Amino acid sequence: MPQTYLALDLETTGLDPDRDAIIEVAALRFDAGGIQDRFQSLVRPAVDISPRSQQLTGLSLADLADAPSIEAVLPALAAFAGDALPIGHSLGHDLRFLARRGLRFAHAGLDTFELATILMPDCGRYSLASLTARLGIAVEAPAHRALADAEAHRRLFLALRDRARRLPLDLLVQICALAEGQDWPAAELFRQALGDPLPAAPGMAPGRLDAPASHAGAALPLETIRPQFDAEALEGLIAPGGRLARRFEGFEDRPGQRSMLRQVSQTLGSGDQLLVEAGTGTGKSLAYLLPAAAMALARGRPVVVATHTIALQQQLMAKDIPLAAELIGLPLRSALLKGRANYLCRSRLAEQVALAEQGEPDRDTVRALVKLLVWARHTETGDRAELLLQPEERETWQRVSAAAGCSPEACSAAADGACWLQRARSRAATADLVITNHALLAADMRSGQALLPDFDQLVIDEAHHLEAVATEALGSALQRGDVERLLTELQGSQGSLARADRALRQAVPLGERDGAELGALAAELRGLAGMALPSVAALFVALEACFVALAGKAARELRLTPTVRGQGAWLAVETEWDRLQDRFLALDAGLAALGQGLREHGEDPAALAAAGALRASRRRIETLRSQLETTISRPEPAAITWLARFGPGRLTLHAAPMDVGASLAEGLFAGRAVVLTSATLRAGDDFAFIRERLCLPDAPAVTIDAPFDYASAVLLCTPRDLPAPGEPGHALAQAQVLNELARALGGRTLVLYTSHSGLKQAYHLLRKPLGDAGIAVIAQGIDGSRHQLLAAFRDPEAPTVLLGTRSFWEGIDIPGPALSALVIVRLPFDVPSDPVFQARGEAYDDPFGDYALPLGVLRFRQGAGRLIRSASDRGVLVLLDSRIHSKSYGPLFLESLPACRRFDGSAAELAPAAAAFLAARPASGA
């Protein structure tokens, strides 16, 4: 690595190097002695500058009118750079822009974003501003100008280089061994760190075994709550004059919260089931946590709380549970427990590192392993959520997680108490409140309650997701790589067969007859695993040929109906499966015999550990074999099976249960007190649909209305004169309404789409006209991550319109005037060709009215709920789907919303009406 560096930064009009332009270039040449020289130049672009770029940089076309062209700037930059090593934050963006214009540097660049994700695994956010703030690096103003950012890149690089030098020596040695021979710029940085180390940083030891998190409240005599569960006393904690009122200045009484607490208390005490729809602002988390915590403390048994989103889990653990403990006044133990694929396995990480050192891994694998090795010295939980993994690093995570291939009986980390999965389960076993997710809840049900501590009281928040998550958890999705990965690992030098072979050499002299036979069997099985790989390839080739023959190359999905299974193309699939299944069965029998032989030498620890690894391999093989069998040759009558294809060679074989309600009723709800809550459970004016889908026909249900005055806070706009979806001029008419609305409101508009194609079309129609008006248009999948888009949208100095699809319909919270208009472009019906949706709909006499319509109403309510998030919010809800007026089902959508003001005039009148509503003072008391 050269000793001279080039801190580089570009300012551009956007993210696309083919479409957007460079408007400023800056660079700093520096070495160990400091800055050698500076380079900076504005650039005259050949395209317009987007409003977002103007807001970030403060540069307009007028500022750049006299600047040189990029063709004039690049030769000077190339001469300035010389043979220096480029460094920068998210450097790939800048290098792509320069390469597109013909400039490539002598050395591959070193990205401080990549370095930070390795060396600061606990940071959470990795923007330049976040990292410099976290490290206490002074940043020169103005930000988002090239020279100031280049200086920030330089200072960040130096700080990260020092962090590398402070890594433990044994870790640096391991990293350098992994990176040996790699064309990876960071490899030289770590080699230099090894040659010039600094004292090791604190906190780099392997994570310790911790007790459950303890949130100690104010000291109260234990007998005030533990002798009996007192719902009335709990309600008093959140009533006017109670502890919550004394805790928070500006406390506002929430009668709905107290009502929900009473209902939850009664249900947990009676052992029944309860459905609670609690509107935004109810305070439902505290309404169920207080009785759940008090019940757990009174009974000495855990209460499980399951959520769908990570964000809510984090909120419960970091904020709501400590508050509940403080209000109750007793120590409260809580634990967060996830599925095993979320935890790092120390043994599997060691195996993958050894494989990489012996083989020729690619750069992505090396980078991922280095990141994991550094993180393993920091983390106390081993939870993947702590770590930022790039898409190309996720395959490595699959190989090192404590997923199905992890075998505690064969794991030295488990034996030493250093297994993160076992630690999490140990914490959960002694916790009062166990926080988990819907997926693990369903997996626990599928496993016969083998994953969660024994419990008989359950709260399910975000319960409108439960059916979909249970469908996925009780189904399967297999790709060719899943099967090939298992077989490759099995025959590899760190696989269970190689491990068995090594154990045999230690435990059984191979000169002895049984030792020689077992050694020969291990070698035979490794060969058999290798011979199974072509059979896997042949099976998936046959599956893809069947897909193309029956659905066509352009199709995305093919449902495997009896008609499809009767076609000649499918018979070829079954033939290939029979061949592969024979290999699987032979492998299973051989692994069983080898494992038994090892166990007969039972006093040898290595032999016992190898036998345990073989059992884990057998379990994985049987799981794959069973999934393939039930989707290909023995489909269950109550199962939905289909193929999904996203391009040549990208095929997935799916299976899902037709109905999960009966499974939930029998395996999850029966014999337990269960509270299911969400802001949206009703698909109309009652709970009939959710009761039917979750098989809770007799469960009582209550609605807790949001404490907001929607009649004063919301204007619902449903223009009557727009073309219907699919009619000529539909997209242009919608874009015109959005253009006028955004101009009238100065941005502040979130637009929800049901498809990426509709979003992209609108983006291209709106970007130029709104940009000319100084309003930025940013879109999901085009302009950055979800977090970046929301941060840009919240910026009060930047008028913005945000276009989003499915993930923006829920789970986002933007209170205040930043979100003043919410536009739903199209009623959110499921895609009719979706195999699960299609199959389940067929079970109804009226598939649309009894299934598609209620689902659409639920999703519509979820999307509309993004608008009003606090009592002081006011906003405009716009629906641009004229079917709300022309179809008989339109009133069902409108009636599902709280009563609010209405506008149903022409599209041309909508923007002035919206602006007038927001400009008017709310009525007194609103």
C-alpha cells in the first residue's frame, strides 16, 4: 500500500453515474506527516441540478455557470492524484462516476464506510456525520461540500487506522492470514497495523455470560404486588395522580389505555383469548406490559410478548419495560430471544475461517469473516441485529449462524458456556418477560414447544401479521444453493465427515478392523456427497425447464396444481427427484452407521463430538429431503406448492399451508391466556375476518379508539373525475394531481404505491417538474435506503415528496408538519396471481368479497394510519383510485376510517382545498 493517500470527494446531482453529473471535485494528498496539497474545483454540469442536491450542497446552476466542464477538470485531478491510494466514504459511488468519465486510479480505493463496519461493529449508523460525531472528529463547515467532506474522510480514515492498530495481536494475525494474497486494499492496512500496533482497546474479550437484563424500580415491599395480582392497583399507576402522572410533566390521561389494561388483566387472569384493536396514541405497549409484568412476578412464570418488527422489540426492551418496572416498583427481568439463525456460532465461524485459510475465498467472504471476527470480540449477545452486513456478505452469515447445522452436543463453545444461542435461551429461562418475534413463536409451535421457555400467558403485538408470518414459518422455500451448500460442507475439510475421520484416527487405530471399516465408510460417504451434487443440478434444471415450458420465461410464479403435476415436463422433475432421493437415503444410512461406530468408542471426547456433528448433518439432510419430497412427489392435500423464478438459474421451490388458523388454535392458543393486539384488526366494523383467519371464533374483541380528533385533524380527499386504474391517461392524471398538491403544500407529501412499476413511472413523471419548483422527489429503491429516505423526508429545510411501496405502508412514524399529506394511489389489493392468495381465495364461495376485500381494507387502514401520529397533527389523506366511487365496495374502505372531513370534488380543486385546510386554524379544542 502506498504511503501517500488521496482523500477524495465528489458532489453529484444524483446517484446514477449514467444519468447524473458531477458538480464539484475535491481531494487532499496526505501521508504520515500531514496534508501535502489540496485540489478543489466546481464543475459545470450538462444536466439540471435536482432540488435535493441544491439543498445539500447549496450549489445552483448559476453558481456553476462559469465553472470548467468535467472534461477539463479530470486531467488535472489525475495529475494531482498520481499514484496515491484513494480513500473516501462510500467511495464506490465516486469511483463509478469518475470511471464512467474515463478516469481510473492506479490503486483500488479504500472505503472508510467498509472499514467502519468492520472496526466499529456496534455503531449502528455509518453515515459520515454519524461516524465523525461518534469518534469526536471535528468537521469543517460546510458539510456536503467536497473539500470539507474530503477533510472529514481523511480524519475518519486516520481514526479508523488507529482502531485497527489497537486490535489484539492474535486477532490481527488471524486477519492477516485470512487476507493473504487477496486483492483487498484493507488487507495492507491490517498488515501495517500488525507491524505497528497500539495498546489493545478495552472491551475486546469474548462476550461474557450475563444474567437476564434487570430493570430495578423504586423499592416497594414485595408483598404489595407478589401475593396477588391486583388489576385495580395497576390501573391506578397510569391514572391521573398515579406514578406515571408524577413521572412525566405534561401527563395526559388516556382512558383508552386504562380500559385496555383492565381487559388485558382480566384475560391473563382468566386464561382466555382476547382481540384488542388499539388505535395510534392509545399507549397499548404499557397497557399490556404492566399486567404482563405483574402477572409474571405474582406467579413466578414468564409471560411471552411477541412482535413482528425489530423496531418494536427494541422499543420494548430499551424504553417500555424499564418504565413498567419503574411504575411497578419491583425488579423485573427481561430477555430478548430470537430464532437460532440470528445468532453467531463460534464453532462454525472457526470452521469457516479455517476453510478460508486453506482455500481461495473471494473478497466478499474474506471481508465478511474479518468483520465477524472483530465483532465476535465485542458482542455480548452474538445477535446479527447488532451487525451491518452487506447483501454480498449474507451468504457467509448463513454458514456461520447457529442455524440447523449447529450441533450443541458437538460444540466446544456450548460445552464452555460460550454459545450465544444457549446464553440467550438461558436468559429467557429465568426471565419474567420474554420478548420474541412472531417467527420464533411459530417455529416454537412447529417444534413442539422446544425453543421458548414453558409459558401459558402470551401477548402478541402487531397481530395483523401473525397469519402471514405463521404461513412462512410453517412452510418452506428451497433453492439449489441450499442443497448444494449442505453437500459441499458435508464433504469438505471442515465438515462432519472430515471431523469423523480425524476422530477415528485418534480414537481407533486404523490398523484395527473396525477402525479401517469406519475410515473406509467415511471416505465412501464423502464421495457419495460429491456424486449427489450433479443430481441436485439435474433436479433444478428439470424444475426450471418445467417452469419455462408451462408458464413461460416472463412469468414469475407457477403454482403446482394437479394439472401441472400431470404434465410431461413435471414427470421429468419426479424422475430426477427419485435419483436424488436415493442419494439422500444412502447418505442418511451411512451417516447413521458411522455415528454409531463412533459412539461405540464412547469415552473419547473427539469421537463423541464427531458423532454429534454427524447427527446434526443427518437432521439437515432429512429436513431438506422431507421438504423436497412433500413439494415434489408427495404434496400434502392442505398445502400450496409453487415455483418462483426471477431469471435464469434463480428458481425457488415453495410450500405453504393452506390454512394456519387450525394450527395456531391447537398449537399456540390452546390452554393459554392470549392477548392479540394491533392498531388494525378490523376489516370493516367488526372482527369477523381476523377471527376466522386465526381460528378464534369465540374470542371477545374490543376496540380502543385513538385519542385524536380526526374530524378536525384530517381532510379526506377522493376526487371523482380521475380515470380508473388501467384506463388511458390514468398515470398522467395521477401525476398531475401529485404535482399540484406537492406545489401547494411545499412538498411534505408521502405517496404510497402498490407496485414498484407504478412508483417508477410516477418518479420519472414528477422529478423534473417538481424539481423546477424546488421540491425534491425521492423514491424507494432509487434514492437510498429506507432510513436515508425517511431522514431526508423529515428535514424541515428540504421540501420533499417521498414515493414508497409496501414497506412504507406501516412501521413509519413521522409526527408533525413534515408529513402533511398522505396519498394512496391505488387500493391495496393482493396480486391475483400470488399462489397463496389465489389458493386461499378459492376456498371461499366469494373469493373477492370474503377474502380479497377484507385483506385490502386491512392494508388500506394500515397505510392511512401513517398520517396522524399525535394529538397535534393535522393532515390531508388523498385517495386517487376512482373505484372508491364507482365500485360497490368503495364505501367499505371509506367507512373503515375514522370520521373526518371530506372533499370529493374535482381533481383540479383538490390541491387548493388541501392547502386551505392546512392553513386554517383548527377548531377550538381540536
